[in-house]
Amino acid sequence: IVWPPSTMSPAPVKPPPARSAGALPPRAGSAPGARAVAKAAPITRPRVLAVDDTPDALRQLRECLKALNAECFTCGSGNSAVEFLSKELVDLAIVDVSMPGLGGFEVCRAIKHDPRTADIPVILVTGDIKSEDTNRGIELGAFDYLTKPVDPHECTVRVHAALQMKRLMEELKVQLMAPEEQRRAQAEL
């Protein structure tokens, strides 16, 4: 996935309406409600949620995401992140492990246990990387880890890998749906 560099505001004032991850628009001339069976739409401008209770850390993540032309949403707590995701979908969540209240592991668990958000890759951020913590995060469904202070190049590489994996998973879902859609179309004939 290649995103041309551009400038973006630090945080959108009003988020766009929620979209269904992996949803395909209907084909021109098709019946309302019909689903197109084709390639998954590429993620042209990824939507990324950054969650950290430290404003400096959020600013650092936002700067890193600028290079990817990502639409960056920020939350200062785990509770606000879970609430945000109940209304909006994103392509990736980057979540600090150590936050008061709902921490990164709990946010990751909430994302992965909700069928609506389960396919969102989660990158956990920590200042104290221990093997038992990384194992716990991976067991909860996290895609990867970043260490604090976040290195911009490492962040770019890991975010790119997570978004590419999400795109490939969406394409696979579309390919797996195609035979089912074909069977339904034949049954209707």
C-alpha cells in the first residue's frame, strides 16, 4: 500500500460517518441492497485510532501517521476509545498498554471480542517491553508492538504492515464470499 505524503490537520473536527469495514458498494445498475462481488476496495486513506493518556505521545503518533496520509483520530483513555469504536470504524488502532482505567490489553480484548471491530488490527505501545506482556498482547489478538519513545521509521513500517494485512484479509473475505453469492444467484434463477 502506498500513500502519497500530504499535509493533514492534527485531528478532524467532525469524523465522517461510520463505514463498514470491507463493505463493497453495489454495482452500477444492480438492485438496491445487492452486493458487488469484486476486489476489495484498497485502503486509499487509512483511518487510524491512536489511544494514549499522554498528549506528547499522541502528538508523536499523529506526526508519524502524517507520512502515511492517514486520517488520525485520537482518544486520551481506553474508555473513550471503546466508546469511539462503538460509533466509528477504523482500519487500525494503536493503543498504549499503560493507561489509568481501561488499559491497552483491555481495549485490545474489547476490540477483538466485538464482531463489528474484530478485524481491526491493534498495535500495542509500551515503554517497558517484557516477553510476558508481549505474549499476553498477542494472545489477546494484537497484531504487533511499538516501544516508547516511538521511532517514526519503525512506526511507519509496522503501521504499513498492519494495514497491508488488513487489506489482504478483506480481499480474502471477498474471494470467499464469491462462491456463496454465485450459489444464491443460481438458486434465484
